Amino acid sequence: MLQNLFLVEMHWQLLALLLLFYQTLILTVTARKQSESWRLECRSCLECSKENGCLRCPERLFLFLNRDGMSHHGSCLHSCPSGHFGLRGKDLNRCMKCKAPDCERCFNKDFCTKCNGGYLLFKGKCFKSCPEGTFPQSTDCVEGCVFRVVGVWGEWSLCQQNGLSCGVRWGQQSRTLELSSNTPEETEALCPPQTESRKCRMRKRCLKGTRKNERIQERRKAQKNLKLSPVTEPPWGM
């Protein structure tokens, strides 16, 4: 009976020793992994601590402080994470937090360049809906009209210079933007008629009588406009 009790006690002692060995082994492996992880994190740093991570970064990298309550952990990054922008300094480059509301990326603390999902960007600020006088286009609010979306350009006009279509080297031609028939009324109100012009090459030599006829037509047009203009009476009495 005593022998059996002795064997049971030895058995439990052996289990306790095995459990202690197993716990020690787990703690050792965990500590080794943490040590290796800390060393890997410090590989990109010029100065590093086990408690706070990177303290100083190489010249081209940004120091990002990931805050957790009262403590923080530093990392050296090639680009700053969402909600931050890179501020370069003489001695240290830092990742600074965007102060503009609902901003995902910013140029500086107050000027946003990309908004969070569901918000629209206009002049460095994020809006739930576009301000008056603008309308949404992709992730931005756009002033005026986005012509490449709501309209198509018409054909180029004849190449002319001072009413002549030949006899000089260069002339001008123009075309007008034509809004599509399904353009919303509010968009159409923001899209005034628009024209553009370009330089064009003309025929140096005119066909016989062409230039003379064009000059005659120009003279008649000018006379007609003169006749249609209202006659104003002189300020003194007749």
C-alpha cells in the first residue's frame, strides 16, 4: 500500500516537472520571438529602443508614432499611413495627422487631397454633398461644367483670316461644344456655351477672282451692319 502511494506521488511530481518544463519552454520561445521581432523592426531605424521602437529614421524615411494610450511605438516608413501626411524637417521626417475632418490623405494638416468613403472633395475640404454651384464628379465636387462628360465638340469651321480663306499663310478656325440631349437641367445651367480655336494653314494662292469676291462680300457685310445700326441724334438742336 505504501509502495503504491509512493508511486502515485512520484507520478504527480513527474507531471509537475514536465508542466514546469513546458511552461519554461513556451516563455523562452515567446521571448526569443519578441526579441527577433524587435530586432527586425529596428533594422529600418537609425536609433531604436525595445520599449518604444524606432526613435530616429534614415534620411528618406518618415517616423510614424503609433500611439496606444500614454505609450507610443515608432516605425520608419517610406510613406505615411491613411489620415497622415509626411512633413520633412532638417533633422527628422515625421508623419503628422490630418486635421481636416473626414480626410483620408492630406497635403498639410488643413488641406485634404482625398476624402474618406462617402465624402466628396472640394478645395481641400470634404463634404457629404457638393456646395452650391458645383456638382459631383467621381470623388470630387467640380465647379462649372465637365465638358468631356456632358457634351461633344462640333466640327471645326472653315480656316479664315480677316474674312479671307486664301492668300495668307495662317488663319484661325473654331468649334463649339454641343451639350448632349440628356444633360440634366442643373448641369446645363452650369455649362455656358464654350468655343475653342486653333491656328490653321491656308492656301497661299487664291483661285482666280476668289480673293476679290471675298473682299466684296466683306465690304457688303460691313455696309449692311452700318445700315442696321441705330441712328443717334446729336445732343444739340437742329
